[in-house]
Amino acid sequence: MIVELDLSWRLGSDSAKPAPPILFALLRAIEREGTLSAAAKQCKVSYRSAWNLINEWGNNLGTPLIHSTRGQGATLSLLGARIIWGFDVANEQLQEAVKTTADNIQSELNRVLQTPLAHLLSIQASHCLSHDLLRKLFHSQTGSNLELKHCGSGQSLEHLRAGDCDVAGFHLVDGRLRRGFCDKYMQLIDADKIRLVHSLKRRQGLIVKRGNPMGLRDIIDLAWGDLRLVNRQPKSGTRLLFDQLLIDQGINPDEINGYDNEEFTHSAVAALVAGGSADVAVGIEAAALKFNLDFIPLATETYYYAVPKSKWKKEGVQELLRLLAGASWSQGIEKIKGYDASRAGTVRDAAQVLNSV
């Protein structure tokens, strides 16, 4: 049994009917294409249907969702643009909670039905934009859904040590700050009993509005009092990196407006910057590019999957190894800007990696 959950939108009065997904797809396509006819074609609906739907919801809300002039194309109204922004923010902030809930329900129903789950693999992992691809490829490769839950890098390794999962995903910074990360991770696992599988490389840095209107250049600029930061949650690898950078620059977190404003994914913090709720966030380059934002690099890191040697021969683990070393993974990662999978599938002992600084 497969369980999937979706978010539902109601726009307007208390008695408003749910907004159809095609409405959001049309608004997004108009924003991208600049004409209603091109948007309708892209969404595979007739021009008349698209026009009627957008007019209907504009009337429901009392304000047009687009501005259209014959021969001059179409643009989103302020309300239309903010609806798309809200759609992005809601999806990015809630999608992982929805997926995790669906996974939990699916597992419980399968237990009741005694449904066999061949090749099932349980992963606790730090958030990464590659995980949708990982789920898709694992399912196509094995016929089974991947049980993947998001938490911070440190928490993922803690879950692995406690036996709550088969594999843990975490990221490790390159360069002079690496030692602090290694020391912390060595406290969370028995490194001699773990192997690490290289997944990809990515860059962490400051996510800022297009054009970098505040002229930010480095972490020290965040001490300006009028900046609004959105941060990642404690025990996440990004939060650990941010705190290490602050210590390195001699900056007290109390000097930063928004240090305690926390979100749980890279996409969520980027969505808040894109929507104007924050001026800057710490996150990955791929999230900034996804929302058409600017990015100021601060560090490069490697994303690893930690696998206990005792689970190495488990069928699900072997499927994961084949996936990460395969062409489909590398080709899929190439399409995510800001990621590099050139060494994907490389395996090393954790003790060797964490003691190599």
C-alpha cells in the first residue's frame, strides 16, 4: 500500500471551495511565459478554460489575478504574485512534514495488512534538494518507496546510533572549519563501525534578494541591526556551520536580528527571503537558485550517507549504493544547479574521513 497526502487550498470566504491545482500551475506559467496562451498550452488546457478559471477566482477574491492587454501579453497582479509566493512558502515549509506523516501512516497500515515491503530502506537525513530525486530513483529501481525522514545532521547520526534507521545523511564542511564538525560527529557515532558513501558536493552561504540590495559580502555583515535573518534549526549541519563561522569572526549571536527565527529546510528559508519576510538566510546555493535569488558562498561541503558495516549487505543498502554510483543519479544531480555528483558512490571508512583533518 502506498499513501500520499496533498495540501489543499481554500481562498476567499469561510465557505470557499478548494482552489484547483491547475490554478496555481497557470499563474506560475503566466509568470514564466508572459502570455496566457503560452501558459494554457504549457498546462495543457484550452485558452478559454484558462481564461475562465483565472477570471472566476479573481471574481471570487474581488481582485484580478492577472493584468492582460491585447497584443502585450499578461502579467500577474500583486495578488496573483503573492498567491504564488504563499503557495511556494507553504509547500517548502510543509512538504517534508507531509511526506514524513505519509510515510508513518503507510508503515502502520502495511503492518496491519501484513504487506511485504521488499527492499525497504529507512533513512534519517539532513535536508537536501536531491532527496526528491533519491526517492524517485529508489522507487523506480526497487519498486518500493524509500522511508526518508528529515532532521539535522547531528540528529540523523544520533538516530543511526540508536538503531532508529538503516542509513543517516549528513554533511561535512571542507577546509579549516572541518575539525570542529569532525569532533562533534565522532561523539555521535562509533566511526570504526561505519562506512561513508559520497553523495554530492554543494556550497553553503548567504541567500539574499536578487541584486543583493544590502550589499552583503560576508558573515560579519550580518551584525547590522536592520537586517532580518532567518536561521536553520539547532543540530542541523547548516546551523552548526553558521555558529562556527560566527565564532571564527568573533560575532555574538545576540548581535544578529533574527538569529532565533528558525526553519527546517533550505527551501523554506529561501522562500522567506524570496517573499520579503527576511533579508538574508544561511543555506545552500541550489535553494537560492531555485527561487531566483543571489548567493554569497561561504563554504563547500560534502554530503555523505553513513551506513553501519553490520547493515552493509542489506538488500536496501546495496540498492542505495548502486543508485548513488549510477548514471541516473549523476545525470539527475547535474540538473540541480549548485550541486556536483562527480564522486558519487565513492565509499570510505568513517574513521578515515573524520580523522583525516
